[in-house]
Amino acid sequence: MNEDIKNIAKENNIRLWRVAEKLGVSDSNFSRMLRYKLSKEDKDRILAVIKELVIDD
């Protein structure tokens, strides 16, 4: 589930732990979140964080 988020992060060389850190959650909790269907709001927020991390790098 949420392979699109994982793939976008991977394509942009963004580690998932960095996304979790920026969201204010632990790496393990973020990994658990990605196992289930996310709301559109949560998905949009995660994608925005990835985009922000890409710009910062």
C-alpha cells in the first residue's frame, strides 16, 4: 500500500525517516502509517513534505 509515496521518495533520493522526522512522527510509526490506506489530506501532506525535502537538498 502507498507504493506511490515510497517510489516518489526513492526516485528523489529522500529517505522515509527524513519524511517521518519532518512530519514529527517516529520512523516506525511512519512505516506503519504507510501500510494502510491514507486519507487524501494525509497523502497530500506527505507528498508536500517530500517536495519540500527535495527543494532543500
